[in-house]
Amino acid sequence: MPTILIIDDDAEMTGLLSEFLTDHKYSVQIYHNPLEALEFLQKNSVDLVLLDIMMPEMDGLNVLRKIREHSEVPVMMLTAKGDVSDKVVGLELGADDYLPKPFEPQELIARVQSILRRVKFSNSMVDVVEFNDLIVDKVKEEVVLDGEVVHLSTSEFEALTLFIDNNNEVLDREFLVENLRGIQWQTFDRSVDVLVSRLRNKLGETPNKTRFLKTIHGVGYKFVAKQKK
């Protein structure tokens, strides 16, 4: 039974979420205090974190920063704020998804299932793929660049493996939208570009230095590294 950690100071909301998720066969842990939640995560493993942005003790973006210091657990941001900048910042910090309140419970379940399927699929693969200076272990979800481990979030690792599996092919934004989520993003949404930008940054790329991912202007992206045999 997958375990979901909810970090939200709204007791009524978390109670309803817990009941709904439990009905769908998920184990639920709830923390209204983000500092206590971070302490729990240091000592326990969970399958997914549902994290609210607006909390008095510590806002959700700072909580996410703290989580990413020691864990790549999938994180879905929940917030009443509709500001696009919050969404972009959350994704840049390593959030795997973003759901504004109010939301339909069935949409939440669909997104939770999509994230957990991606994690399960990634964990089931047995391939180690090697390029010049880059090794990707699909079993361990481990990426080594220039001899150093690169820490990727679940969505970043999924994007990287998608590019690797379609090496030297141009992937347009519509393809990425359909294959990175399981439910569609808006094709004009910046989320895909933010995700790819975050991945490229972790792979040591700059606008003037392309080692692995090339931007095809007006279309999408292409993974251009040559795989070792």
C-alpha cells in the first residue's frame, strides 16, 4: 500500500484528503506543522508528498528546498495561489506536479496514480546506459556525470530517460506533454520548458554549451549524445 504524506495546515482539508485517499487504498500520514513533517521524512520513507504552499510556520517552497537537500521523493504542490510564478519556482526546485485549489478529487487521484506509475516503471527497468562522461542507471535511478552523482527529481529522471529512449530524435512539446505526465498539461504551459531547463542545468549545460540536449527552436528538444556500445 503506497504511503502518502500530506503537509498542510488546513485540518479540514487534510481530513477530507485523508479519507478520500484511504478509500482508494493509500496509507496516509498528515502533518500540519512543516518542521515536524521534515523531521518525520528524515527518519521515514514515503511514496509521495502532497505539499501546500501557504503555511504560517514555513511556506511550502522552503519546505520543498529542505526536502530536496536529502530526498528525491515525488512531491506534488497543492496551493490556492494561482500565480504562475509560484508554479515555475516549485518546478525549478524539483516539484513533480502542481495542483491548484480547489480541485476535483478524481483529478488528484489521477495525478497521484500517474506519478506513482512513473516511479514504478522507472524502478522496473534493468538497463544501464552509458554515453561519454554520462552513465544512467535506470534501475537505481542514478545518474553519474563526469564521475560525480547528479541528483535528479522523479520528473527530471523521467524526462532524461524519455530523451535517452528517443536518442537523436526531435521531441516536440506535445510529445513531451503526453509522455511525461499521463494526463495532459497545457501545450502552451511553460512547465515542460522549465523541466527541461532544470535538467540541462543539472547536466552542466549552458546556453552556449550543449553536451546532451539540443534546443530545436520552435519545435522542442533532441538528445544528441552518442551512446557507447
